[in-house]
Amino acid sequence: QVQLVESGGGLVQAGGSLRLSCAASGRRTLSTYTMGWFRQAPGKERDFVATLSRSGGITYYANSVKGRFTIYRDNAKNTVYLQMNSLKPEDTAVYYCAAADKLGIVILTGGYDYWGQGTQVTVSS
């Protein structure tokens, strides 16, 4: 089992950047999980943002964030990050980190086994 804690959210102007962190604790390290970031805006479903394979060699992004967001992992810190650049007001949401005990990449919420509590990102116009 793994416990996930997100941080790094906040208020930023459009065009700005934020880096979200997902720190893990538990018996296994994050390098043994497929990792993902999701987001949920008020009144909407939780949507896929990005995923990173166990090996770190495969990433996949939602079209809406491709070229602006980057998911990566620091094994020494047992932390996964989401670097968000060129932020837009439509990126405003609660962002969740998730871990899947699966190979490859996972883009469906149901494919993830563990979730963090979320961190709020607000982008002003």
C-alpha cells in the first residue's frame, strides 16, 4: 500500500507556471507503480491529465495539456511531479495524484488503486 500527498497548488495568473508534487510513503516506492495526475473542476467529472510508466520511459498526456505539462519522477525523493506551464483559466481544478499497480500507462480513473487528497489550482485571467 502507498499513501500519496499532493502539494504545490495555488493561485496563478494566466500564462504562469506551477509545479505540483506528489510525495509517497509506504512499503513500496513510486518507481514500482504507474503514476497519474487527474483533475476535477467544480460540477465536472475527474479527468485524466498525464501518466508515467513504472520505468519512467513512457508518458502520455491529455490533448488539452500536451506541450504545456510534464510529468516526471524523482526516485531519490520518492516524489512525482507535474510541471505546468502556460497555464490557462480552464486549467483551474483540484488536481489529484494517483498510483496504479499495473504495467504500462493508465488513463482511466478506475485503473488506479491509490489516490491523494488533491490540491487546488486556480488560474486567473
